[in-house]
Amino acid sequence: MNILCKQDNLALCPLLGQPEEYDLLTSWLSHPEISRFYGGDAAREVASIRRHVQKGDVCSCLILQEERPIGYLQFYEISDAQEKASLLLLPYAHPYGIDLFLGQPELLGRGLGTRCLEMVCGYLFAQKKADALCIDPRVDNQRAIRCYEKAGFSYVKTKQQGERVLGEWVPCRIMHRLPA
């Protein structure tokens, strides 16, 4: 198992593009409590993850707790000037975007998301030399917003056409974290 980073009993393991990984992601994203804040369509989201794994433009990872998969996290350098401008990241040379979800509703609200974000933020600042991190939860996902605030992210702006969910635009809260 190729571990990207580890902190206590949590680790990130890059996807290898194996069918069982996509089956696991599909099962997680098929649960209404998970999918309602992560795209809303399991097949479409997993197909997108698969494309990114094949292209190699996003680092797609399983979140492991004691070597057991519990969620998904992806990160990528934001280099497109238009995307940087829309996320208020133009002043930064190496900003990264992060997306994540925990795969089982019973794991929500236990601090795992915050701990995972703290781990990946440390990795991105130290190993990838990121100078800003961005995350964009839906405005109605208060649990995620609290998690991200606990992990050091701060509100920057609301993007009205933040994410397309089942054909409809929903607003997202743009949040940044800078190195300490």
C-alpha cells in the first residue's frame, strides 16, 4: 500500500484505478446522507474521479483509518488563471484545491474530517510548497463548514454558481487556509 501521508491512525493512500476502489466509492456516494453534499449522482461522480485518476491531473486518495478505507480526498494545484480569479487566488503562485467526504454517515461529527484536513494541509504546505489552500463546501453543508473552520480555513466569499448538483447550480462557500 502506497501511503502518501500519515498522522496518528489516519493516512492517505492514492487510488490505483482498481475496480474495487470505484465500487467502494460508488457504494459510499449512493448513500443519500453522503451524496446530497457531494454531487448527488454517484455514477457521474465516480466517472469523474476515474477520469482524473487516468489523466493524473488530480491526486485522488482513499482516507484510511487504521488501514481501513473510510473516505475520499482529492487535491490538485489550481493553475488556470480564470479559476484562480473566481476563487480569489490570483495573488498566490501555488494554490491547491481540496475536496473530501467521509464514506459512512456514522463517521460524521467525530472529528475525523478535521484531523484528515490538518494532515493533508501539513503535507501540501511542506511537501508541495502550497502557498494557499481552497475548499468550497455548499452553503447548506454546515457540518462541513464547521469542520473546515476547525482545520484553519476561513470564509472568503459565497459563489452563487458554486457546484452543479443534478442539473441545478447551488451556492458554495469559498474558504482559504494559508501557511502558518
